[in-house]
Amino acid sequence: MFEKRRPGAVLFDRDGTLIRDVPYNGDPRLVEPMPGATEALCRLRRADVPVAVVTNQSGVAKGLVTPDEMDQVNARVEELLGPFDAWAICVHDDTDGCTCRKPAPGLVIRAAAVLDVSPRDCVVVGDIGRDMEAARAAGARGILVPTMDTLPEEIEEAPEVADDLTDVVERVLNDVGEAPVPAAAAPWARAMGWSRW
């Protein structure tokens, strides 16, 4: 079981977790926060818990979104939700063989390093199984917030499931529910290679 203490950082998936998922979105005008996102982030910031974003953005590798468009969308996310202490972004596609794209643990490890905390002291919040697998591989606590796009098996296999982002904050600040200790990180988790984050 994870120790009863506040996390070193909370790392959020972007699309489907912090903002509504618009596939391969390069238009900042389409950015819409998920219900409770603003309030959840405000509570964590007031509690002095660092917050970061860990996000796969394969649209860049596919040529569907330019790096500049992605940056504009991320800037809009911060305009609406406030500044994040770190952004870890994988712009690769599944076939690129990188160690950062979730479900690999690279983004979690990188964000934790930037924030100067151990991945084991982090909580990863996401809406799909890849987010939970990345958390497990990095040794972090994973909390799934299901949406209509979350598969039933992803919910069943999640180490911990929250109703919404408000529930997530209650859990991490007040120790409501504890997750089992995740499996040890795979050896390849330490082989880092970054093109953008």
C-alpha cells in the first residue's frame, strides 16, 4: 500500500482528463476544460502540491498537428486552468519505439525529474489504460477517471478509480482510498530519450 501522505506531485493526462478530448486538436479555440478541472487544480496548488501534464501528442508525428499548433493549444490550456509546474510531451507515434509514449513510463519519469521528486511519490491521473500502465511502470500511483471513451476492461484493471477530478483531489489530499503498490518499473524505463516535452 502507498504510504498515507500527500504526493510529491500530481501528473495529469491532458486530453479526456484536463480538457475535453478533441482528436488531434490544433485549434486553441476548441479547448474546453473538463468538469471540475479548474477547482481541482486550484485545491492542489493551494495545498502546495506541484501539478504537471504528461501527454501523448502523436498528431505531431502523424503530420496532423504542427508543433506550433500544439504549443498554442497548451498555452490555451494554461490560460484556462492556470500554470503547470512541468509539461512532459511525447510527440512520437506508436511505431517510433520511443520510451516516452504512454504506456511507457518515460513521461512520468521525466516530469518527476523536472519537479525533483521520485516517481514513486507521484500520482498519475488519466482516463485510459495507457495512463495507468505508465504510472505502474514508473512506480507511481495511478488513478483512473473514466469517461464515455474509457473501455470497461480499463476500468476493471485500473489500480484505483475516481468518480471525477474532485474525487481525485479528495483522495490525494485526504487519503480517501489507497492503491496497491505497483509492479516494479521495467528496466527499460531508465533508458530515456527525449525529442520534446
